[in-house]
Amino acid sequence: MKNSARYKRIMIRGFKLVIIVYGLGGILLWHFQEYLLLHPKAVSTSLSYNFQIPHKELLLPVTEKDSLSIVQFQTSIPRKGLILFFHGNRENITRYVRYAKALTQKGYDVWMTDYPGFGKTTGAFTEARVYQDARLLYQLAGKHFSCDSIIIYGKSLGTGIAAELASRFCCKRLILETPYCSIPQLAGHYFPFYPTKRMSRYQFPVYEYLSGVKAPVTIFHGTRDEVIPYSHALRLKKQLKNQDIFITVQEAKHSNLLEFVYFNQMLKSYL
């Protein structure tokens, strides 16, 4: 009887400990989700980027205090159109300039923006704000390009922003590289024991936006993606139309698709 009572007390204590640890983990996840999702690197607005590609820099006011940083990369060959490029969750435009180089070589001007807190863009990062900034970029592009010559391109985090924009405005094509279904679903992969749908302050529901995109959609994803699992991208297939295509890059990881000949060949064919 004594052993039974002791065992019961140990079980109760263990259960309480599990509850405490679970609760503390949830509190930490709630308060630090921005640090898990976003890895910005700000730079001074007085800094001039030294990109080895012809480009112009703009600082577009969005409020009395905050500005949107835009870099307009220019192709040096006969121009086919414009690509609005929305980058991933790390650092700033300088990390993704290799995409500008690859895409301008294919005959497109490339316009990139930084998100609030990234690069020279100022203000607080919110889902509503980055959608608003994307629309401002599109409206600026519309003054110089017809909508059927504008391609919207999203990489990683930027796929949610690109998909939302393409669901609202005309474009020639939507390209999504290493996309996710939504931030809560992606968070659920890493934290399966928490109600991430309720806890996440960000949604970016790519799967919802795709149903409203009228332009052709092209998705690229690597089978060895260590950040956004390939299986998550496969879920988006259900939202694709007959004109859309899902391209699997065998053995590619999250950040090295540009190193694969097959990716570049397929990208070129859809540009």
C-alpha cells in the first residue's frame, strides 16, 4: 500500500511538472514567435548599396515616420517585362541580390523591397503592413508596365505576400519558390503539441490566396528542404488550376535552388 501511494504521488508530481513545462513552453512560443520567424538586418538609410548590377534606390514614404525601401534592378538586354520579387525572412535585399542577377540576365527588370525592420525599410513588421507595401510597389510598377508584363515572384516568407498580391491584381504569372501553406501550419510542424493556429500572430495563408489567383502559377520546391518541408508544399497542389504547374527539384534544399541546372532551365522556360 505504501509503495502504491508513493507511486501515485510520483505520478502526480510528474504530471504537474509536464503541465508546467508545457505551459512555460507555450508562453515562450507566444512571446518570441517573431524571433523565430523573422531575422532582419537593418542598415542606415544613408548607406548606398554597392550592387554589381545597374540599379536605382527609392525610399517611398508610407507614413509620416516610416518609409519603404525599393531597389530597382535593370536588365542590360532587351527587356521582356518586370519581376516584383518578395524575399525570405533573413537579413535584407543584399542576401537576395543573386536572384536579381539571375533574373535580369533573363531579360527582366527586378524590383525588390525590404520588409519593415529589414534593410532601410522602417516601421513595425505586421501582416497588414507588408501587404500594404506590396500594393504600393505594384501601383508604382503599374505606372511603367502593363499588368500582362508583370511577374510576381515570392521566395520562402515572401510567397505569402506574393500570393496575396496576385490574388488581388492582374499579373502575367505568379512564381512561388519554397512556399508554405500558412504560417500556423508550418509552425505546427515544429511545435506539434501546441495549438499553433490560435497562437500564431501571423497567418499568410498561401493556400487561401491561390484560389483567387487568375494568372498561371508556378511552384518550385526542393525535396530536401530543411526549413519548409516538401510535404507542406505538396498540400498546395490541391489549390492549383489546370494551367498551373508544380516543379520538384530533386535533392535541392531551401536556399540553394539557384545552384541546380534543372531549376534554372525550368525557370527560364516559364519566363
